[in-house]
Amino acid sequence: MLNAIAEFVWGEENGDPLASPQVCLDMIADLTLSMPCFKKLLAKMIGIAILAASCINKAPIIYNIVSNKSAAGLSTKAQYSELLVYANAALYGLLQGNPFTAYGETVIVSLQVAAITALVWKYQRINEKEIMAALLAFGLYLALVVNVVPETYYFMLLSGNLPILVYSRGLMIVGNFTEKHTGAQSSGTHLMNFAGSLIRILTTIQEIGFDWAMLSGYIISVTLNVTLLTQTILYKENTNRYFE
């Protein structure tokens, strides 16, 4: 049972044989630990911590929307783009056979973004035609990626994420600057996104290596989330007055 869990956490990567699940588990049982196993276990523990934290990543935004009964500061375009970014990252990790601890938070956050999108539909009274079109388009996209895209083109899932990421976060940044408030956005979420992306740069290098398709996205995410975090701090008073 323990070996099965370890194999799942380790993933299907062809890593250092000196830090395989069986080797490391045997060392732990003997109360010894080599440096390769220590590094691997540390990366896995950080990855699991990120997975746990990701479960509440969007919770502050969901709380703000529900408590204020408003999705101000959010747009359907930004939500569609963000959902696509996280879905692409999740699909890339899954299709590449990467360890779940290296990409699992993208699966968890995708579900939360989907929930936020549903709330935006509700509180901004989005018409049913747009909702049905969005659901159909997203479903077809997932089916095409999983069943049609060849393995040699998987990298495009993350390469294509870069302009989408800049667009989705850019809409929020420009909107905040124009309105001089951040609406239902949360400094807590932006802080977690910033910290998570920064840590992911280190864990990706340790667990997978210099996969620049992944690393470039995290580096850009760090920059954009710092900007959004700064805006939530600068416009805090204006945001509080907006909801009064």
C-alpha cells in the first residue's frame, strides 16, 4: 500500500535511480537518508503542501462574491482565459505523465475557477446562449486535446498559455487601474498565486528539470501576480467604499 502511494506521488518520470520510491522508503525504514532521497522527498513535501494550499486558493474570491452578491472586478473573458490556462497546465502534466505533485494544483484550481465562472454568470446575469456556447466550446477543446493532439505537440499547451495568461491577468490589471478598485478580487489569492509560482520554479527544476515550457509560465505568473497584489493593497480603501 505504501509503495503504491509512493509510486503515485513520484509519478512516471525517469529520474535518479538512487532516489526511486523503493530506495527512499527502504532508507526511511532503516532510519537513513541519502542526499538524492532527501532532495526528492523535500520537493515532494513542498509539492504536497502546494496541493493542500491550492484547495483554498480561490476561496477568498468565492467568499467575496457570495457575501457581497456581486462579481464586480471580474469579467467572463478573464475567467474563460484563466480557466483555459489552468486546464492547459493540468492537461500537459497529465499527458506528459509528470508527478501529480508537480501539477496537481492546476487541476484543483481549475475546478475553483469553474465555480467562480458560474458565479460570474449568475451575478452578472449572463445570457444562456453565451453560457451554452462556452460550455460546448470548452468540452470540444478538451476532447480534441486528449484525443487528437500528438505527443510531439504537447508543449504547445503551455506555450499557448503565455499570451492567454498575459491577456487574462492583463484584463484584471487594466480594469483595476481604470476603476481604481479591485472589486471581488482578493489579496490573499494573489499572494498565494505569487508564492505558489515562485516555489513552483524551484520544485519544477528539482522534480522535472529545466522544462522551459513550464518555467516560463511560472516566471511570467510571478510578475503578473505581484502587480495584482500591489493593486489590491493600493486600492483597498476604494474597494471597501465601493461595497459600502
